[in-house]
Amino acid sequence: MTAPNITLPDVLRSFIDDQVRQRGYSTRSEYVRELIRKDQNRQHQRGLVLDGAESAPTVPVNGDYFESLRAKVRVRMRSANLQSQTSLSL
């Protein structure tokens, strides 16, 4: 692991120290790592949204769509239950 050196004004360093104390971080580095991970996640989420916005339109989602999904789940659950009962009786 590398240790970058970051120069901060006193007001930002004080803010970080307050966050470390108030939010239970053990070190400044732990706090900064979490900020970076959150930013990575935010950028990833943004990319997914942009990809979705650029994708081709699909069928509208309505109550019938969700009911068809529920029906598929019920069929698979029944199938899984039958398989587990069969394997228990062997």
C-alpha cells in the first residue's frame, strides 16, 4: 500500500479530525478511504444510469409485467421444493 502525501489547509484538516472523532473512524486514512470508495460507487452508479438512458427503449413495466415475474418465481419455487423433497426421499 502506498501513502500519498496530501497538503490541506488547517480548516480542512480540522474538519477531517472532527469527522474521525465523531463518526468513529480509527484514523484519518480510514475516513479518506471511505470517501474515495463512496465516490467510486457514486461514479459507478452514474455510469449505470447513463448506460440505461442510452439503451434502447423496452416494453413498459406495469402490473401485468410484475405479475408475470411473480408467476415465474412461484413455478421455480415449486420446482425447487419438489426437487428437495425428491432428494430427501432417496
